[in-house]
Amino acid sequence: MNLPADLRYTASHEWIRSESDGTLTVGITDHAQAALGDLVFLELPKAGRKVKAGEAIAVVESVKAASDVYAPVSGEVVAANDAITGSPESVNQDAYGAWLFRIRPSDAAEVAKLLDAAAYQATIA
């Protein structure tokens, strides 16, 4: 399974990449997309939405089930990857390339609490 070491993760199967501008890019892990199967629909948050860590923020729907995607940290959504809503299968093809949204954290210390690759691997083993 693909598990990039430079990303952070949540126990609810989101991956998080820190960007140079202080924002975080968020998607679902390779493990999550494999468990869901073929994705057929994505509902992404709107820019400007303020969220708390752990809040349901997006929905990914597959031929098997619909699943919530959770905010990894508290903050404000600054962008959604609207380009992938027309091709949700791109998440199945490249889970770490097909990001869902970007968030500006309100407390950078929350990022440090996210799982590293080894800790995430232990949760899914």
C-alpha cells in the first residue's frame, strides 16, 4: 500500500500535506479509497467555511457506500478541488494526487497531533 512518509494522517483515513503558505491540503488515503471501491460522487466544502477538528466536512460516495471526510484540524476552508468532482475516479487512480480541499489551520499546534506514516500504518494493520 502506498503511504508517503512526508504526509500526516488521521485515524479516520485523511492525509494532510503542509504547504509553504501555511495551508494544509487534505485528501483520503490510499487505504480509504481501496476500502470504498470505485468512487462515483464527491461533495466538497465551500471556501470560507469554518470548521472544527473532527467535523464532517465532505462526502465521498462509492458504489458500496457513502462516507464522511473529516476536518483534520480546526480552521477555514480556503479552496476545494472542484476539478475532481467531475471525475471522482481520479481519487481511486491517485489518492495522494487527487486532493479534496485546502484548509488554513486556526491553531498550527493541532497539526503536530496528527499521525505520522508509521502511526497511521499501525492503525490500519
